[in-house]
Amino acid sequence: MRKYIALLAGVAILFTACNNNDEPGNIISDPGSLNLVFENTVDGTPLAMAPVTYTNSSNETYTINELKYIISNITLIKTDNTEYIYPVENSYFLINEDGSKTANLSDIPADTYKGIKFGFGVDPTKYPIESGTLNFIPLAEEAGMLWTWSAGYKFLKFEGDFTDATNPDDVTPFLYHVGSHGANLDNYKEVTLTLNEFQISGENTMSKTIQFDVAKIFDSVHTLSLEEKNEIMVDPENAPKIAENTSTAFSIIE
Amino acid sequence: MKIAYYFILILFCWSCSSDASDGDATTPTDDDAMTVTNPLLDFTVPSNFPDATYSIAQNPPTEKGFELGKKLFYDGQLASDGVVSCGFCHIQSFSFTHHTHITSHGVDGQIGTRNAQPLHNLAFMNEFTWDGAATFLDTQPIIPITAEVEMNETVSNVLSKLSADDDYPTLFAEAFGSEGVSADRMFKALSQFMVMMVSANSKYDKWERGEAVTFTDQEHAGRAVFNTKCASCHAGTLQTDQSYRNNGLPIDPVYNDIGRERVTGLSTDNRKFKVPSLRNIEITFPYMHDGRLGTLEDVLDFYTDGMVDSPTLDDQFRRPDGTFGLDISPEEKVQLIAFLKTLTDNDFIEDRRFAEF
């Protein structure tokens, strides 16, 4: 019975919510919007796709044909260290070098914030049971970010060609597809970034640039050589290294 | 105490969008909220069962959700050829498996590499498919929908077909309380249908619950053999400890199925498959992940004489003398089969709620 009443109340709120915008005299500032713009770079310079070449620390020269990754579970940290958890069902974003690189967040409570937390990939504890997260599937599917054979997400899709220093004419494709391995291995990573204090309010849309340093995929906590392994997908040894490296690739530009 | 309550689902969307400037002539003129009652279905865990693993609270089956899930399950629109529905490979009278083919057949008669699994008691499983590739029941249907050898479709395309359909938009709204055909709702409706498929009324269940049935001497003897020789893997009421193991099947060079290794990438998981529940086993032939064994006699002959060695072969099958297999006498085989047949649940396979027609 209690649930029944709660539901009716919920419906009632929905009805009034529809009319809310007509009502004058709001007490505090309206919620605001925040655009997170992801800027893919290599060692600090904006990324360019093939034929532009880059070199990793293993002295391998590579070009990039595809770079996509999934961002999720966005949380904003207020100056008093309390957190605003962005609605999970709306917090899944595909960042595609050849497509959208922005996560548009709206309806954020007006406040002063100083940090942001987000997930690289898809959190296995939140997926897919929490309402709405399954709605990311068609988009991920169209972008080739779904391992359809296992009904799991690819967190990172990074592909291109490379040559090593000793064999400059021998161009070989490389492919990194990283996701979780069923319930066996979780490659989801949480990233926390600290920002200068900023204000969210209904008056203007805030924009923040998050740099993603592609070079770190190869060289960060771990060093990955393409010559050693140029195809990494369900690889319990290397996939976690890539996930760990990737989680260090994000930084704030202010 | 059982709480019976109702969702009052109110389609309120028009009242919200009435200020929008769509002068569509077909916009309903009646602004009154339309009310549909959508009772929750009674999902009860049988008293001899373990707790459900599926989060019923997050996706409680309702009458309309179940009906929608059932329609989707039997609808060829989920496949690229408009014909191969889930029910094409999962046939109720065989406890939702497929008989006429050893491995499954999909769109354009394409042949899969694995034997369609029965669908029953899914609400109690941790992972799905023979290698546990799917970690959630809600997402499992992505696999058949998109597999070339199964339904050969895309989720996006299925959603466009459903949105353009005459009936689905209304059915989605009735099931979920507001307008909208979405992936989330489609998968949840399918889960609501599948979660309700509880098979718990076999002779064995009744015996376990102390209801008025008696096991024959053979059935009793078979149960005792089962408990000593099989129940270490086929454990508990559902006859599975839900682990992945190599039971010594010779590798089939055509499929070269690496089993659980596909999911984990670990060579220690090579050729391991999920220990299957043996419920309704009498009617879910052919047996094993690739359906290579036709009868229960074949299965038991395999367990005694058909195994081959490989690095991941389960230790339980290694005999002290260096050979492999289980020691089961011909008499024990007859007893075992008698016991296995007590796992058949005719109420389930005849349950009209799940029937296509």
C-alpha cells in the first residue's frame, strides 16, 4: 500500500513538474549545464589521424585510424566535498575522434564545484540493472563498441598501423580492444580530476576541456610494445595494463 | 506476508507535450489520462530452491511486461529474415531447446557451433551461455540478435522495426507506464518473460519438498549413484555448481571450440564449459555444448569410456591407473537414467503462460 501511495505521489510530481516552468519566483538559482569536451592529444599536441605518424617509447612509429572510448558514471565534487552523482542512465558517453567528443550534462544543481569523477568504460556493478543503462547499447553497437558475442562493451577501440625502427617498410596493423572479460576480469577504471573552483548555475553553460593523451595508452604505468603484441583483445595479461595506462591519460586543461 | 499491490500506470505524456507546437492532426484530442492496470506477477522462489540471482526488485515482472516479453520472444521481427524468433530455437515442449538440429540453425539456415540451451530457472543462474559469455540475463539476447548464424540483426534495427509496428508502441507504453520503445525496455520485457520460466514441479521437486510422491527403488538407487558420482559438479537442486569444467569431450576439429577461454583469455580455461543444470534432461537432447550425444545412454557411456585427456581435464575424472572417466556399472547406468527422468517437469513444458499459441 505504501508503494502504491508513493507511486501516485511520483506521478503527481511528474504532473506538476510539467507546469513548474510557468511558476515565477524560484528560491535558488536554476540548475545549469556543463559540457565536458574531450580533446585527444599525443604528447600534448592535438591528435591527427593517419597518415600523421607518432612514435612510442618502444621506438615504434604508428598512425591512428580509429580512436573511441566510453565514459560513464559522472560525479561532480562540490567545494564542501559532497558529491553530485549525475543520473547514471544519462551518464554514458561515447567519445569518438571521428565524431562527438563532448559529454553534455544538463540539470546540474547550482553550486560551486571543484572536481569531477568519471568512469573509463562501463562499471559492471551498475550495468545493466540500473534503469536506462541498456539504452546505450544501440549507440555502442553502431559505433562498433559492443562485443556482440559476449554482450559486453568495448571500453576502448584503438586501431592503426605501425612500423618498428628496424623494419621501416614493414607496415603492420595494430588493434587494441579493451573491455571487461565477462565476470572474470573487470577493466573498468575510475578517474578523478581536480579543477579550479567553478560555478554551475542556470545563467550560463560551463565548458571544461579534458585532455586525453593517446601516448599514455602505450607508455604510462606499463610500457606496451606493438612489435611484441599488435592485437590485444581478450587478453588477461595485457588488457588490464592498457586499461590502467588509459586511466592515467586524462587531465584537465585550464 | 504477501503484499499484493498494483501499479497504476498513467500515460501522461500528452499532457506534458501539449505546449509543443506539433500541430499533428493525429494528436489525441482526449487529454484525459488513460489508466491501465498492470498487476505485478507473483514470482515465488520454490521452497527447495536457492535464492534468485536475478534482481527481481529492479525489474519486477508485471502482467503487461511479461506479455510484451512473450510477444518479442516469439516474434521473427527480431531477426533479419523476419522468421527466426527466439522461440524458433527455444521450443517449449523440449524445455525451450531445439531438437531437430544438433547445433542451432539460424537465419538462412546458417549453422551455429553450439547446441541451443534449455531456458528454465534462469533467474537462478549467475552467468549465461555455455561459456558464461553473458554476465546478465538482460543483455544475453544481444548475442542471438546480432550473431550472424542466429538472428543476424542489429539491436538498433530491431528497435526501428518495433517503433514502426502497429502494436508495439502501445504494448511498451502499457508495460512501462509511458510512451517509448527503447532497448532498455525491450531487454527488460524479455527478461520478465524468461525470469518467470521457473521449472520446479518435477517428481524430484515434489520428493524434495516432501509432497505426496514416492521414488521407485531404481530412482532411489539412481539418486544415490548420482550423489556420489555426479553431484560434485551437478550440485544442488539445480544440478549445477555453475562452474566451468572440462569433462573430457574429445575436441571437435570442425568447431575447435575453446570454451570458457574465449571469455577469459586464460589457457587454463581451455575447453571448459559451464556445468549444465540437468533439469528436464530427458527432453533436452541432444547433449553437450555441441549436441554431439543423442541419448542419456550415450552420455553415460561417454562418462565411462569416451573421455580423452587434455591439460584442463577435471581431476575428478583421472583414475589412479592413469586412465580417465567415471566408474559406473551397467546396472548403475539404468538406475541413473531412472533418476534423471524424475527431473522432467511436465507442468512446465505444458504451462500455457509460456506457450506460443
